[in-house]
Amino acid sequence: MRSPCFADLGEQRFWRADLPDGTTPAYGPLEAIVRSKINR
């Protein structure tokens, strides 16, 4: 058996968004994996 959680992990996207005032928040330990950005 395989675990779908681990099998699909490479295909997941982690998103970042700018705050309404235009600044980008710090994502702490997730900073290294947050690659995609939400466009408004």
C-alpha cells in the first residue's frame, strides 16, 4: 500500500499573498517552500 499524502507531496503548491497595504508577511519556517503567489 502507498500513502496518498506522501505520494502526492511533490505536486503540492504552497501560496503566499501580499497584505492589503502592499507588504509581504513573513512565513517563518514555511518561507523555503512558499513559491506560488496569489495575484490580485
